[in-house]
Amino acid sequence: MPEESWQFFYECKNCKTVLKPKQGDCCVYCSSGTVPCRSNKDIQNVANFVIPMNKEIDKKLKARNIKPTAMRELVLQVLTDQPTAISLPELEQKFEKADKATLYRTLKTFQEYRLIHAIEDGTGSVKYALCEDTCSCNPDDLHLHFLCTKCGKTYCLVDTPIKRPDLPEGFEFDNANFVVKGSCSNCLA
Ligand SMILES: [Zn+2]
Ligand SMILES: [Zn+2]
Ligand SMILES: [Zn+2]
């Protein structure tokens, strides 16, 4: 990846706001106009977040009618990079300096707008995974999840949808949570 395609974010230590460079600027210091951008190395020492500029991330947010903010972009980037589901504590570890309430709200917003779905895999903490572009989080979009008992990672098995069960008369199907357990290919390799 060429160096120019990296963007530098900065989180204010007092108000916890994540500052984002203006379009066309490489870093928040260029955008603020107060501190000149000297070299990428200098910025790297002070910036809290370095992520690749990714138009796809913005597109994904907009496709779900979510207003792109720096924090939302960063969280979505993490979720996109991750092949498995992530729990709030795991996400907090990746954003050590970010406000925990903001992280939680970001996940809730994503869930509300069907960008991610929640998984209860029996490990005690709810995990979140990206939805497929076509997912509306309806009963017909439900799929199996796989919990690796060796590494503790949870995978979406989107190719294995959950069939609607036959229910007694007068009952209505709303949601299901099927977790298959075993060893993932990484752990067996
Ligand atoms: Zn979904
Ligand atoms: Zn595993
Ligand atoms: Zn899933």
C-alpha cells in the first residue's frame, strides 16, 4: 500500500473527539492549520489512529444510511479487517484511548441500521459481525455460527442459513441463535 493512502486521526485527550483530516489533507495537523505537518514520522508519534483511507468504508456506511464519522469509519474498518466476530471488550482493546461509551454507541448504531448483527455464542459476551450487503436481519437472513473451542473465535457461516422451524399453531418465528462448536481451520493447520 502506498504511503500517501494512509490517513492520520487524532483523538482529543480531553473531549475524546476523534479529529479527522479534511478531504485532501494527509493529517489533522494539515487540516487544523496551527501545527504544520513536518513528516509522517512526527505525526505517527502523536496520532492515535492510523488507518488506510478507504472509500469503500464510507460507501458501506452510506448504503445503510449511517452518517460517516471518524469513529464509525474506524470501527467499521476494524470489523471489515476481521474475519471473525468481535466482542465489545475486544473492540475496546483495539481502541484503548477511545471513550467506551462511544464505542458501545457505535456498535448499537451499526446494529440498528443492520450493518452488523449480534451473536450469542454461549461464551458470555455478545459478539458482533458484519452483515452481508443484502442482509436485512430478517428471519430469512439468519445463518449458523461456528465457535472454535480452541481459539474462541466465532465465525459466520453465511452459506448455511437457518431454516424456519415448524411451530405450533399461533406461534410466530422471530429469531434464532444456532451455534455449532468445533475446531477452526486455523487451529487445525
Ligand atoms: Zn444482518
Ligand atoms: Zn480456532
Ligand atoms: Zn453471522
